[in-house]
Amino acid sequence: MEVPQETLDKLSTWFLQSLSLDASLRRAAESSLLSAATSPGFPLALLKLSSLPSVDLQIRLASALHFKNLLKSRWAPTSDNPLPDSDKTLIKSLLLPLLLQSPPLIQSQLSEALAIASSHDFPSSWPCLLPDIISSLGTSLSSGDYTSVNSLLSAANSLFLKFRHSFDTQALRLDLKYCLDLFAKPLLETFLNTSNLTTPAADPSVLKPLLECQRLCSEIFHSLNSIELPEFFEDHMREWMEKFRFYLTSTFAPQVETDGTADALRASICENLQLYMEKNEEEFKDYMEGFATAVWGLLMNAAKSPSRDQLAVTAIKFLTTVSTSVHHALFGSPEVLGQICNSVVFPNLRLRDDDEELFENNYVEYIRRDSEGSDTDTLRRTACELLKGLAVNYREQVMGLVSTQVQSMLAAFNTNPAQNWKEKDAAIYLVVALSPKPGATTGYLVDVESFFTSVILPELQGQDPNTVPILKAGALKFFTVFREQIPKPAALSLLPGVIRFLGSESNVVHSYAATCIEKLLLVKDKGPMPGPTARYGAADVDPFVPQMLTGLFNALEMPDSQENPYVMKCIMRVLGVANISVEVATGCISKLASVLAMVCENPKHPLFNHYLFEAIAAVIRRAGERDASVILIFEKTLFPELEKILVKDISEFWSYAFQIFTLLIDLHAPPLSDGYMALFQVILDPSSWKRSGSVPALVRLLQAYLRKMPNELNREGRLGQVLGIFSQLISTPSTEELGFFVLNTVVENLSYEIISPYISNIWGALFSRLQNRRVYKFISPLLIFMSLFLIKYGAGVLVDSINSIQQGLFLMILQQFWISFSTKISGTVEQKLITVATTRLICESPLLLDPAASENWGKLVDSIVQLLTNSDQAGADFEDDADVPETIEYTGSFARLHNAGKKEDDPLKEIHDPKQFFVSSLSRISAQFPGRFGPVIQQFVSPANQTALLQLCGAYNSAIV
Amino acid sequence: MPPSPSPSPSPPHQPRRTPENARKKAYKEQADVSNGRRRREAQLLQLRKSRREDTLSKRRRDDASSPSTEPEPDIGPARPESDPPSSSDPPPLPCAADADSSKLLGIINGLKSENISLQLEATIKIRKILSVDGNSLAEEVITSDVVARLVELLSSKKNPRGPQLQVEAAWALTNITAGPSEHTEVVTNAGAVPKLVKLLESPRSDVREQAMWALGNIAAESQRCRELVIDHGGLVQLLSQFNEHAKVSNLRMATWTLSNLCFGKLPSNSQTKAVLQILQQLLNSIDEKILSDTCWAVSYLCNHGTDEIQMVIESQICYLLVKLLMHSSPKVVTPVILALANVSAADDCQVQFLIDSGILQCLPKLLTRNYQKCIKNQACMTVSNICAGTTAQIQAIIDAKMVPLLIQLSQRGETDIKKEAIWAIANATSGGSPDQIRSLVGDGCIIALCNALVLSDADLLYACLNGLESILKVGEMEKMKDEAGTNPYAVLMEECGGLDKLENLQGFNNDAIFEKTIKLLESYWVEEGSENEAPKEPSPDDT
């Protein structure tokens, strides 16, 4: 690899500058690097630079990092600017040897680079890689160079990881077979040779790389055994398993025991045992008992270190698997059950020191682990899973053991609450963990009710929110988990206690109190029809609202809780449920506005911010719907902050701001103030539409304007601007639906006189787009728009305005799209629109009433009947639903157009039953031309639909004569 | 060679579900239900150790057994490679190599003589040497010269002792072909096949039987050898052995040889049909050995593809096979369930034949009674394949009350069977109609699928996610019916800990599974109650 010295010098300088503290220097260097990136041989220069011993390590590292990132973005042949094959070939030939020569820092970057390249090219386009690894491995092993051995194994390990998680395909198996044929044997040899060198009492500096090597072998073992048990591994199972057992049962020099090296190997071995239990139970069964004993022995060993915890988690998982397998009888005797519970499960339930630290110093992480299920790999949770596993086959015995344990923990607490509070905490944890969630049928392992009364209530009723906060948190969690079972009066009587905890200095406690209230407000009762209703309504909550809001807003003042998402979520929920007075509402808005001002400075917590805007919206809507005059007060408070978002271009908040504006406009009594008119200019500016994330919100805002002041549109060429936005939106598939929303809103709110000057442009844009985009996703909203247009302006205007583009165009559209696609339209409102529009077309349009058009006429009748039959089966026709996922999406989006959930947005309120409309219109028109349509129907409507049509006529007492 | 102490057998070329389908679906988010056949059909490259049924076994005829009285060692899935050496014929004492060589020289001279008595005597000596496992002389006997001469002797002239010589020569060749591939190759290269086939026309049943034995061993060698036998008319001759005059021992031998020939794909459909015609008759046999080998032959044929399966169905065999599922001997039941499992991996119409033959009345018995694991496993796989069928076929499973049984199997039992049961549940829920899904949920399918989310098998995980997705979709319909409220199935999933497990799957390093997991989480567990909030834009939820 020849790289000119000057290139290397130049790169060195840039990398050095890219590490500079001077921002301008840094930026200049970064842009130089960026522009050099496409020059030929650039990746090779990076690789060369990172491997030159003479170069400063910082620069080498920066270069290696850059190299890795370059491979990540450009190695894939499908990437934007893929590396040329010539570069790739060179890199592949150089990477492994350079990696082996590099110091650890550089090596880890180059290993990642190797992993990236191999994920695309190995094995078929990189045939020498594995043989090279194997031959170097042999050399390094015979010279006892374990640094190289481990580098090579770790490279090999990255090649094989894909076998763990990929789908089982022929191609994958071919790759795996290739790897097995080459590597299974050297792997075993490496493992056995290394194990012969491993004497437990050896010097830690010797032992450490050996154990690390064995861990890598064990990892590779896992990958190569993931699809099925390969022949070679079955033939050599005994050798592997004996050594695995050796590492599980030997104790090594104290240093490698404490620094986690030995435990990392053991954890990896336990994962392999788990794998064999899952995949090769039968072949493995002779080893199982021995391993169960070995693993259990490990767990009895009380050594406490983070690495031991990790090991204990995998070890307990293995025991859990055994406990639920056909071999569960290994644990079945009362003595063994008792021992497992008492020495493996129960001791691990107690809060550990680092949990306590987390409770005090990082409440977010603590809560995630404690109550949001991210504790799957904690000892507590794993131990409980083992208990549940044992209970599958030994339920009675386990219940007995648990109940005794809970009693003894509580007794210990009662003798000395101040000192033994962890016992009570563990008892609460145990009960929560073993209780199935509400409504589950599996039944309880403990008696929840009595536990609640005797253990939880005293904590919730305690007056000082700051004593033993962990127990308060546990009690609040218990209340939250069992909120559905606790009867309403009892829960309401506990509410003041919970509100008091909002004032706790502990972040976890006030977060849990907020969560408790929030979840309580979501509880629903499966009452009589019409379905579940909220258990706690405004009337229940209102008396507590002032204290709640005070407590919640105070909590936001506490250290580390300024952006506490649990608290903000609770505020949002309370404001959504309670009926609040104008005073409280304005107070809330001003508090929320000042929070908004704060987060605008540095938006960093998306979840918190989302709840914040939700809360603001909740106040505006609930208060504004009752008394529109408060909107003016809200505007005054909120406008400065919202404007700031637009002016300072805080892009994260754009779509929120637009939605708040939309809400304010919707609730605003006309006319709109000047501020809104200024905003209107902003949204008509095409540059506002460039940010795709805020386009849906902008569309909604635009709709709000169009609804509120349609006539303003006709001034100052605004309509032209709006239609410009429309044609921009329909030009890309991702925004085309939004374009139709704009257009639909225009048609719904403006008279034809206003839009007629633009109509040929509109049709022109739509039909030229249609030529390139004959897909359901475009045709469906187009038909809806045409239907809306017809309903609003009449069939004649629709036909004539389209034909004015090109004579006969309407018929063409009708034949090619309307007839065949209208049956596929989904969504209640949409189906109603197309049914009514089609009906009016065949009953009003001279074009279709012309006898020459009878074929089209008949086919349109056929498609309406088909659509009406389809809509009857909607929901029941499950499989079809699943076939066309766009359908489901589309339903949602049209609802958005009409501000979903608001019934008055049905553009056809006057027609209740589209079927009736269809049948009676048809009957009326046939009465005008007796005897004419019968034969047409017979000829062009399918027999099934003829029958359906007859039934419809019967149902509405109409007839076609 | 002693019989290998292998664990209970696993199926030959275990049919697999088509992961290609899963992949296709993963990349193109199209409907899971439409092409929802997640059956095992493609034969994937095998990495496992071959089990006994993966390859055919050969058999040596030892000195004590006469083909007419005791030709059959243990037929069935477990065919020992040899019968134990008979005590009546102690192995030759180890003697000096020189002595051996000179003795051998004498034998070979006898073999080469034109005197039929000497020929016979030498041939008997040779086959005695070859009848004993591990005889040091065997290697020296198996030279092209000796073998060529033995082959010549197969067509000995008309002579009262000719047939005996033919038997002895064929016996010797039988034992050579029972050895390793190189030995068999010496025999086939010496042109033994046409002569052995010719012997099938012999009026003497002992000659025919010994010839079939040798041909059976040759057919067990490789596909090339099977083709060699067939090309020389061996199959036709073999089929003619099945007639009303045949002795039971002859029929047994013929069936065994036929089953070996069926191991590979037969060259033409007409041959397959002819074989099936015979097999169909043999399935009515009361002889357990014949029955067992017949069933093996059918199961091999079913392994070759849907064309063969179609022919099997057309020859009215399915019904007989299903009846034999209840046979008392596992030696019969094992090949039968393997054959039926293969049929169940075929297309919907073919699967329908199984159902129409009443298989669903038998499978629950196989699954609940004390059968070998491999039988249960295949039975469960058959169920899972039927579950991947049409909604009518899923309904048949439900009507046969199999779902509670599957749920039970998915919770307890050997892991292999657990997984098969989960496949079945996942297939049924993925493809079931809304009503069927409601019924499946009522039986506890949600818990079963959720518990499976901790497994490490990507294909099975994906199937479970598909099943759960269908369930949740129906849950949405329930939700709409109630006009308010929650998706009851999402709630059930949460309650049984499934949601936690689903969340953990986000860490599973497989793109398709990751995306499916996210899709489920986002579609069914969006922020509780947020549908009531004013702004409806998706939250930029980081977490």
C-alpha cells in the first residue's frame, strides 16, 4: 500500500486540528476531511495512517475512527456512495495483519471496521479471511502469544455472531457449514490447549489472557451452535463439557476472581448451557445434573462483585430453564426446593447498595428498573423468575415457602423498623413480583388483600413523606400495580396521602406519587353498555384538584425534577379529566408557559416536552370549549412563547406550536386578530413547508384558517399560494395525502366562483401526476376529492371542468379509475362520499343518462352495490383487511382531514344512510325512464350484485321500474 | 460392527418451515395471512450428525442365519448393521499371517478351478471368512480378482449344485457389500448388478432371496448405486417378487430391498406409481416386518416432493397410513408418522386428504399416550403444518379439541415438542379467522405465545410475533365493538408478562424481529389514554 507522504502529512494535520479546542480550526479540518473523503484511495490512506507506529497515537486513533465510520457508511454496495471495489480488495488484504500489529486502542476500532466489512463480504467475497485467521491463530498459539490469539479470536467471534440471530435459511447454513468445516477443529484445539495451560493458582498476569481466550472460545461456541448441534460438536461434546465444568467449579487466583475475568467466562458458559437446554436437551441430558450442581454451587458462593452479579443472573436463568423442563424433578424434593429458595432466591431479593445509590442519585434509571420492566437482567427479577419457574411444577410447596419468607421478613422489620427496612422492601418486591397483573387467571401466590391492609396502608397513611423513602416508593408502586382491585372509596380515601407524597424530597417518591395518580385516573370499569367507562370522573377528582396541581407544580421546582416526565404526565392527565375554573386554568397556563419558556432555552427531554404541550392543549380545549373568552387570555400568555419558537427556529417544537395555534384558532370567535394574520403569512411561505416533520401540523393549521376565514383567502393572491403548496405536496408520495387534505378543505369552504380561475390548474396538476402514479394510494384520495367536488358543486361542474382540460377526459377517468377503484375505498365517511357522489352522477349527469353511456351507467351501479356489500362486511372480512395495509392508514388520514372525532366534519351530515340515498335516487330516476334501466342492470351488473340490489330495494321499499 | 448406541431417532431430512417466506414478509410488510404457509418444506443443509434413518443400513448375513428361516434382523427404524456372530461358528483363531496367506491362496485356487465342487468349497470358505466381523483375512479376500470370480460364479452353468453355488457366491457378495463403500464399489465394478438382477428370475427362492439381499445392500450404498440397480431392471424384477406364491421370508426381503431403492428419487413417475401399487397392497399385510419396511418405503417416497406426495395420495394410501398410526408397534408407527408429517408439509389440497382420512382423530392419541419422543415430535409437527393451512383446516384442528392439548404441550414437556407445539399455535393464530382467534385466545394461546418470546430461535420468534399480531388485530375489533375501552388482548398480554418479554425483544439482534416488535409496541401500546389528548401528532418519544 503506497500512500504519498504528503497525503499522510495533510491527514495528520487535519486530524490534529479536528481535536483542537478552537472551533473554527476544528470545523475547517472537518470540512477538509469531508471533501477529501471521495478522493480515490482515501480509506487506504486512513488505514495506513492509523497503523504507522511513528505517528502520534491521538492522530492514529482519530484516523482509525474515521476509517471505521467511513466503512460503516460506504462499504455496503447499496449505500449512497459505495467504495470502489479496488479499494475494498486492498482493504480486505491489509486489514487483518494491520489489526494484529496495532495497539489495543487502535485495534478495537479496526476490529469494528473488520466486523462491518465482513458483515457484507464474508465468507463468499472474502474467502481468505477465515483461513488467514486460522493460520495466524496457529502461529500465535504455538508461540504462546495470547495477545494475538485473543485479537484473532475476537475477530473470528465477530464473524460468527450472525448465526445467533438470523433466520434459518439455506444460505445461512451454507455459510455456517463453511465456518464449521474450517473452524470447529481449531477452536476445540485452542480451547483444549489453553485449558491445559490454565492452572487455577497461576500468576494473574498469565491467567488473565488465558481466561479471556477461553471466554472468546465459549462465545464462538455459542454462535456456531445456534442453528443446530453440529456434528463436530456432538462428537466432542464431552471434551467441551468437561472443561466448561472445570471453569465453573474451579477457583482462580484472587485477582482474576475479583476483576471479573473468571466470572465473565463463567457467565458465557452458563449461556451455552442455556442454549443446549433449549436446543439439544436430549444430547445434553447426561450433563445436566452435573451442571445444575455446579451452577448452584457458584450461586451459594457468597462473593459479591458486579461481575458476580452478572454471572448470577445467567446462572439463575439456567436453573430456571431446568426447573421448567422435563427434568424439573432434579429440584423437586422439599429439601432442594427449600435450599434453592433460601440460598439462591431470597437472599437476592434484598436491595443492594448500588440500588440504594441509584435511588438517591439517578431516579430516572431507578424507576425504569424498578417499575418499567427494564430490570429483566437484575438479580431481583431473575430470582423471582426462578421462583415462578419452580412454581410451575411445585406450586403448593413454593407458596408455602414464599409465605413463610414474607412473614419472617415482616417480623424482622417489626422488631427494628429503622434498621431492617430492607426486609420490608424485599417483602413488598416479592409480593408485587409474584402477583399476576390484574385480571389474570393464574391466581396469586400470596394473599394480596391482607398484605395491602397490614403492610401497605400504614406506609401510605404515614404523615411524614420523607421517612424511609424507599418504603414509601414501594407502597406507592404497590398501590399503582393493584389500582384496579382497590375499591373506589378506599382509593379516594387514600388520595390525600398520595398527594402528600408529591411533596417528598425524594425524586422517586414524588414521581411515583404522580404516576399513581395518573394511572388511577385511567382506570376503567367494565360497566354495562356502552362499554368501559372511566372509574374516576371529574366529580371525584375536582375536590382534590387544587392540592394536586399545587403539589405537582411544586414538584417541578425540586432539584432534578424540573423536567420530570412523570410529574408532567400527571399534570396533563389531571387537566384532561378535571373541570377547572377559569382562575385555575389561567394559573395553569401561566405556569405551563413559564415551563415552556424554560425548555425553549434548551429542549432536551422530548417526552417531558410532549406532555407539556399535551397539558397546554388540554387546558386550552377544556377551558376554551366551556368559555371561549378565556382564549384571549391564553393567547396573551402563550403567544410570546409560541412566536419565540418560530422566530428562534426551535425546530423540535414547530409542529407542536402549529397544533397549539390550530387549537386556538378553532376555538377562537372570529375575527382573528392581527397576530394570526401575520402567522398566516408565515405558513403561506413555501419555505415553511420544507421541514417534512411539521408538514402534517401545518396542513392542519392551514385547514383551521380556511375554515375560520375562507374569504380572507381570496385576498392578496393567497389562494394561489395555497394551491402552490398543494401541488408541491402531491408531488411526493410521502406528502400526497396531505396535499389532498389541503385541496379538500379548499373545496369544502370556498364557493366555486372563487376557485374557478384555478380549476384547470388543479385538474392539470392532478392528472399529470396520475399518469405516473397509478396506485391505490394516489387514486383513492383523488376519487374522494372528485366526490367531494361533485357533492359541493354538482355533477355538471365536475364533468365540464374536467372536460375543459381535454374533451372526453372525464369519461376516460371514469372508465379507468372510478369504476374499478371506487369499490376499494375504505372508511365510513369515504365510502359514504363515493356512494353519494356516484349516485348523483348516474342520476344527474346528462353524460351518463345518455343511452349511449348505458354500459358505464350499469358498471357504476355494479360498483356501488359492490361497495355497499363490502362495507357491510368491513371488519368481518379480516383477511382482506390485512392484505391492504394502506387501507387502514388511509382511514386514519382522512379522519385527520376532518379533524377526526368531530362528527360535524362529515361533509354529508344531511344524508344519514347512503344506502337509502342510493336506492331511492335510483328508483326515482327509473320512474322517469320506465323500462330503460332494467335491461342495463341485467347486462352490466354481476348476478351477485343484482341479487344484492334487489335485496336493497326490498329493504327500502323501493323499486326499479 | 456393533449397533451404534444412538439416541432415539430423529426424522430423516427433517422437513422445515420455509424461512424464505418469513424473510419475504419481513422485508415487504405485506399481509401475513395471505401467503401464510409457514410449513417446513425446503430441505435445508444438514449440519447435524446423521441419524440412523438419514442413511440406509446394510446387513451382513452371518453363518447361522439362513435366508429362508432367519433373514431378518430387527427391521424398522433401528436396523443393526449385523447380527451378532453366531456361537456355532467361532471366529477363526488368530494365526500367523503366513499361514493365513497360504490358506487363502488355496481357497483362491479352488475358486478359480473349473470343478464345481472345488468352487463351492472355496466359495463357502470365503463367505465364512466374510461372515465374521473383523476377520483379518477379509481385506485380502476383497480384491478385484476374487470378487470378479465370485461374480462369474453367480451365473454358473446348469448343474444340480449350481443353485447352491449361486447362493454361496451371492452370500459372499452380500457380505462384501455390507462393508464400507470401497468394498461395495469393487462389487459393482465387477459387474455384479446385472447378474444379481438376473438371479431374481431363478426358480429357487433361496437364490432369489440372497440376490435381493445383495441388491438391497448395494441400493443402500448411494443414489448412483440405486440407479445402477434400477437401470439393470432390478426394480421391475423386484416388483415381480410380490405375488401370491411368494414365501413370507421372500416378501420380507423384497420389501426391505424395495424400501432401500425408494430412498432416492425414482427415475420416472411411472416407476413410482408401480411401486406404490405394490406398497398399497403390502400395507394390508399382517406381518409387522413387512409392514414396517413398507411404511419406510412410503415415507421415503413422501420425502421426495409434492409430485410423489400427490401420487401417494392418488394411490389411496393416506387412509391406510392413518389407520396404521394406531398400530401397536413403534416400528410401524415411526415411519408412518414420518410419512404423514411429510404429506402435511405439502400444499393445502394435499393436506386436506390427511384431514379427510381422519388423521385428526389419531394425532391427539399420539400426543397424549406414552409414545417415543420422536413420534410425538413428528405428530406435533404434523399438527403445526396443518395449522399453517386454510381457515377450514385450522377449524378442523379446533374442532378436534387439539388446542388445549397444544397449549399444555407448549408449557411442559421436552423442549423439542414444546417448540413444535408453539409453532402450531403460532401458525393457527397467524392464519385464523377472527372467530377462530377468539376461540384460540379463549384456550390460552396468548400466554403460550408470550412465554415463547424468550426463546432464541429467530424463525419461531417471528412466527410467534405474527401470531400475536393477528391476535392483537382482532383485539382492536373487540375494542371497536365495545365503542370504547381497551384492546382486551393487549391487556391479556400485559397481564401474563408478555409485554415485558416483547420489550426485551427490542434487544434481539435481528432486523425483521426488531421491526416487528417495534410495530407491535407502537401499534398497540401507545401511550395509554393519549387518544384523548388534543394534539394528535405522533409524539417524538425518545426513551
